[in-house]
Amino acid sequence: MRTTKDRIRHTLGFEIIGLIIFAPVASWVFGFELHLMGTMALVGSIIATVWNYAYNLWFDHAMLKLRGDVRKTIPLRVFHALLFEGGLLLLFLPIIAWYLSISLWDAFMMDIAMATFYLIYAFVYNLTYDKIFPVPNPTQQIYS
């Protein structure tokens, strides 16, 4: 299992590298100035982080109340992920539209593109991170 220090390094690396890549690419693709896309990406990152914490806390409490258990089946994990993304979309969509002075439809399309970018980026980042900083073998942790 990863240490707290490693998890912090992972999270900070993910967010910083993601912003460094996303902001200029989004600026070029969508035709907005870099500082606008950078600000939007930073706000989106903060919203996603806060929403992730609050949502998972709420979801676990709801599972305990309704099921008496927080373990998730595959269908429940799919529902959990879809509900998370839907909530994030509802939180971030009006902010994108307002900040960039675009329609809700344009903001929706931009949000879908952003989610697609981060889905692919997360896969590549995590694969790369695990190669650079492999998870310690559980038996090594016991004896070290």
C-alpha cells in the first residue's frame, strides 16, 4: 500500500502536470486565451477535489444507512461513478458558461471534452506513475 507522502506526491503531480498540459491544449482547441483556460482548469480542479471528498463522504453515509455496508458491487460502482460525474457536471457547467460567456450547450461540449481529456490523462499518468514509483511489495512492508 502507498504511504501518505506518496499519495500526496501522486495527487500534486497529477494536478500540476494536468494543468500544465490541459490549459495550453484547451486554449488552442477552443480558441480562448491561455489565462482564461488556465483559470478555468484550476477552478475545475479545485471543484473536482472538493466534490470528490464531499460526494464520497455522502455516498458512504447513504450506503451505511440504506445497506449497512460500504462495500460496492460492480453495478454500484458504475452507479457511483456516473452519479459523481453527473454532480460534477452540474456544479461546473454554469461556471464554465458564465466565466467564458458561452452558451450552456457550448459549456457542456467543453466539459465533455475536458472529462475525456482527464480520463485519458489519468490512465496514462497512473500507468507512468506506477512505473516510476512502484507500489511496494506487501511482504517488504512487513519486514522493513
